[in-house]
Amino acid sequence: MFKDNLSFHKMLSLNGKLFHVCCCAHILNLLVHDSLSEIEDVIDNVKESVKHITASTVHLTMFNVSYKYFSSDED
């Protein structure tokens, strides 16, 4: 309706095609930001886990042993 009103008054260039592209880009941008905010907690948890594992050689060794143990089950 907004686009129709602007087109009617000849305020949109290219018969509103540019308006349509900008609107779609804005909607896509909103979707991406919303999606990133949903997974932000997961990303933070992974970062903290990596920091914890790499903080000491004992943690890193325990992680490597666990990884080898659980990855050997897949064979």
C-alpha cells in the first residue's frame, strides 16, 4: 500500500523496483540478525568450553583422551 501510494504520486524511481530490492534486503538483514541472536548463547558456550580445555595441559590431555576413546567407537 505504501509503495502503491508512492508510485501513484511518481515518487519512486524505476517504477518501485529499487524500493522492492531495498525492502527485501532489509527483511533479509532482520532475519539474519534474529537468527544470530538465537545462536549467540551456543556460540558463547563453545568459546568458553574451548578456553577451559586449552587453559591447561591437563585439560587438553583429558580432552584428547576422551576424543580418541569416543571416536574409536565409530569404526
